Amino acid sequence: MSDATVTQTSFTAKARKPRMRVNGSAVVMGCYLLFLLLPIYWLLMMSLKTNTEILNTFTLWPDNLTFNNYLTILTDASWYMGYVNSLIYVVMNTVISVVVALPAAYAFSRYHFLGDKHLFFWLLTNRMAPPAVFALPFFQLYSSVGLFDTHIAVALAHCLFNVPLAVWILEGFMRGVPKEIDETAYIDGYSFGRFFIKIFMPLIASGVGVAAFFCFMFSWVELLLSRTLTSVDAKPIAATMTRTVGASGIDWGVLAAAGVLTIVPGALVIYFVRNYIAKGFALGRV
């Protein structure tokens, strides 16, 4: 065999190796996605089955397709009001957390004062503490001032954890904006409020989107405080789902349908802020 033939064969073998690695990566990624989506698929299938089929047979697709589980949730006020209550206090918390965190993050990113590092660290320690530590103090405080079983009570309680997180995220974005922009705006005659809204906010829009996303998600999935601080009027969907347990057992179909509907708000939020999230992971402190 000539040297030219050997060289051509070696070159061809080397050229094929990257293609094999790409195929291997695709297989690994496909298995990973299958592993992530399998529980969601199974939850969706359970929501379309009757309790008899769920408990007695193993099927990948419902034998008797039914939407009665969703109909139960959408027609029973005690069910769908759980979603309404959850959305109310989650949106309230997200707005309050971002509005409070914006000036705080700006102060940490632009000014240096005595104890600023210690204060910044102390804010993060609130995020590290488990909600169970604050459940009893919040319950006693809100019961004393008449805020128990209200949406604002849960929203303010979640601010204890979400405001430090939003400050930490936004401070990283604001630190990346040069201070010369602030000084130039003041020279041009901009007031602080006008500069902050018209110039500074568009520069950190991706950071605001990321902070709002995390505040929304943490407040949406939190259960202990929202269940402890509510009873009837502001009862969230996570607490309402315990109604499926009764003397006759667990209503698995309705519980699965409630789980599917619980995923929908988070999925919609991710869809609308997906571009901001991508920029946030690339540029910000996330």
C-alpha cells in the first residue's frame, strides 16, 4: 500500500471521529431529555385516566380517555380559586420584590458605605434560612394585626426570601453598567428618576426579567408559609390539592390534573421571559 493511500485512509478516519462524538452527544442529550420529560408525560397521562385504570392497569396511553378530572377543577370554585389565590399573591410578591430590590441594588452597586459588605451578606443569609424558621413568627404577627388569611400576608412573607435574591441578581447587572453613564446623564440635566427609568432600566432589562422570573418561581412553589398563613379566603392551590385525600382514598386523576395545571403558569412565564433568562445567564450574576 502506497504512502498516499495510507495518508488518505488516516485522514478519512480522523474526519469521521467528530461525527461519532456528535452522535454520542445527541444520544446522551436525548436520554437526558427523556429522563426529564418522562414524569411530566406520566402526570399528563394520569390526568386523562379514571382512578380505576390508574390503580388497576399499567398503560402508556389511556384506554378510556376522559377530561372529567379537568372539568372537576374548572367547575368547582374550591379548586379553581386555589389557582386564583396563588397567582394573586405570587404576582404581588414579584412586583414588590423587584420594586424594592431595584433601588437597593443600585445603592450597593454605586455607593460604598460603612458595613455595606456585611449588610449585603446579611441579606443573603435570609435566603439561606428555611421557611420553617419564620412560619411561627409570621403566623403570630399576622394574626395580631389582622392580616392572617390574606394575599398580602403571603406576598410580604415571601419578600423575606425573594428581595435578597433579587438584590443579589440586580446588583451584578448594575455593576456591569459603567458609572460614566450616570455622570453623563446628570451633566445632560437628567434627574435621578428620569435617568433611572429612561436610561438605566433599559440597560438592565435582562436583569429585571431574570430577577422577576426567580421571584415568581420561588413564590409559586413555596408551600409551608403559604399554607400556614392562609385558611380559606387566600388558600393556595398547593394546600387545596390535599383535598383529594378522603375516606375513600386519594383521587389520583384529579390530583394529576391539578398538577398539570400547576405547571402551566411557570411554563408561560419561562416562555415570555426566555430571552431575558438567556441574557441573564450569559451576562449577569446568575
